[in-house]
Amino acid sequence: MRFSLAYQDASLNDEIAALKEDTDCLSALKLLISPESFAGLKGWMGKASFSAPVMDEIHSISDRIRSDGDLFVLVGVGGSNQAAQAAIDALGDGFRHNVRYAGNGLSPRALSRLLEELDGRNEIYVNVIAKNFATLEPGSHFRVLRSYLEKRYGKADAGRRIIATGTIGSSLERISRENGYTFLAFPEDIGGRYSAHSAVGLLPMAVAGIDVDRLVEGVSDQMDEEVRHGIDSAAASYAIARRLLYEKGFCIEQLVSEEPSLRLFGRWWRQMYGESGGKDGLGIYPATSIYTEDLHSIGQLVQEGARNLFETFLSMPDDSSLIIPASSYADGFEYIEGKDLAEMNRIAIDATIGAHSSAGVPCIRLDADGCDAYSWGRVFYFFEFSCALSCLLFGVNPFDQNGVEEYKRRMFKALGQNGV
Ligand code: PA5
């Protein structure tokens, strides 16, 4: 990943360079990479979550689903399915059209529509992902879906169609053993939003035809790169720039891509940075946009609204190309005849960065090498690492999310859950 800045205030580059020498910054990085700190929460920084036995199991389960199934329902919420959704939408093969999501909300309409769709399909598989199996959204939806499968196929055949991803020793593991579900381990030392390159993210990605071996190679190379480059890495520059911009009053970050297939990647990023960084009265609000489409909705505000927003332009280029044809009649668009839409998209982004930065909006550019599975692996780890470092630069814990408990406490009380 390459990091660069487009900003009127050229001193920001110097400030980033100066902070790289700063003791507080170096201590934050040391804290992140030291094995003693946050022990038990940094499994995502190691390679065990995609060891050969884990990958073999993922391949054998995903091959079975791809050859026998015609609908795959992924049940999970938050970190338990955002990474898979993002990668599947951008990279999945034709099987991605057979993937559905459930348990990411409590909408009866959405679940009823899904059940209607299941009636029209023959071979259904369900992957329920829940670290502790206490979250209401996946818990309630899994109950409905397994009762549907049991009614339709009988208990034993239903069990064959269910893959449960949970922590060893959890009630989900017990239920799986008792009912003949396939059980996959959700690594205890990895939190939901850091789980892209564990069985949590990799199984659904493999089902959708993503080359998960290449993806984890990308993760692994990015891990090595972070170790090699330390504070001089692009991830560190990005984390430091966020901190500096926040201090200057920029409390909203908009992640922008010019590629609509990265829309769900934006949701993954939003969860990663929002849930990790919004604590102790601090935090940058993570917003996302796809340009040029959203220039026609949010572009006005960015150009001329309050100066509290900065933009991060993520580019993951591929070799797509589409030439604008000649026209048999004049339509006013003669000037684009023979031009490549890919080039036009790039020109539009450059023009946008020029316009926004000249109006005082700090613009960061993050340029990945490509958009294949390998590059996605690198990009996932890049953002995880820079997010954790960014949190430490703010002095907040990147791995907890205690604030989410407050709504749950009230909801559980209203629902009459035991012990609340
Ligand atoms: O990132 C996180 O830790 C959270 O977003 C969780 O993934 C989410 O709350 C779902 O948790 P669970 O898998 O325990 O149902």
C-alpha cells in the first residue's frame, strides 16, 4: 500500500515525519507489537488462524457446499460477517449470487423474505458464526433457520447442512456436537472485527469461490512488511495522519473509493475503525462514499460544508477497461469518444482530490497494488494494523467495545432475559 497526502497545508507531511521520531508514537507501536501487551487479543497478528490444517478444513467444507448446495446462508453480525460480505461482493465467482446474509439485524420482514426464498431452493447450507453465542441477532435468526431446516429435511439431514463457527467450549460447540453440525473454531484470541483471515471470514469467502490461499498469502506478506518497516510503514503514516488531523479539528473521516464493488469494504472499514476507536470521548467518525456517484449527493457538503472532514481515497486497481463507442448522432459527448471509462474514472478522482483539497479538505491517498485475492489479504491486514496503531495513538484500547453493551442491557431487560 502506498500512502500519500494531498493537502494545502504541506507541513502535515513534516509533522508526520516528526511524529515518527516521537517517543509516544514509538511507544504506541512497541505496545502493539509486544507479545506481552493485550495478550490473548492479538491472534490476528499471527499466522496460526490460517495454518495448513485450518485451510484444509476450510477447503473440504467449502468444496462440499459448492458442489452440493444451491443456497448458502451466512448468519452473523458485526465483525462476524463484515469481512466475508465485503470480499464476496468484490471478488466472489458466480456462486456469490447464492450467498445470503441473516442475523445482522432483527427485521421480521428481511427474515420472512429469506424464508420465502429458501422454499424455492433445493440444497440449503447455513453457516452460523457467533464468538460467544450470546448475541441476539444471530442467536434468534439461527433458531428460526435451524427449525426451518429440521422441518424441511428432518433433524439428521438438517445437521449435515449446518456449519457452526464458535469458540471451543461455547454453548454453540456443545449444540453442534449434540446435533451433528460441522464445527469450526473461532479463535479465542481474535475479536470479531479482526477475524477476516481466520475460519470466520475464510470459510464463506471460499464458498463464494475466492482464492483464500492467495488471500492469506497477502495477509502474511503484509504482516512481514509491517515488521520490516516498523514506524516507517504506510500503515504507521496513515495512523499518525489520522491522529494529527483529529488534533486539527477533523473529526470525520470519509473513506472513498471510485469502485462500487468496494462499497461493502467500506462497511467493514467503518466497523473496524468505529468500534475500535470510538471510546473515552474520543474518535473519528468513519463515513464512506463511492465516487463519482456520491459526489452527486455528498460532494457539495465536502466542498463547501464545515471543515471538520478529511477524506481517505482507497484505490485497488484492476485491469477493467471499457471504451466509449462512436455515436451515429451528435449527443454532446463527442469529447469522450474512444476514451477508456477506467481512465475517465481516474481523471474524475484526481479532479475531485484537487477540488476538495484546494477547499481545505485534507485528502489521503492509499493505493493498493491490485484488487485480486492477494491484494485483498494485504489490504485487510494493512487496515487492521493501522487501526490498532491508530487507537493506541489516541490512547484507547483497540480490542474492546464496552459501549455496545449499554443498548444490549436495556434490550435484554425489556425482553426479560434471565439474570438481567
Ligand atoms: O468486532 C466485534 O467484536 C463485534 O462486532 C462482534 O463481531 C459482534 O458483536 C458479534 O459478536 P458475536 O460473534 O459474539 O455474536
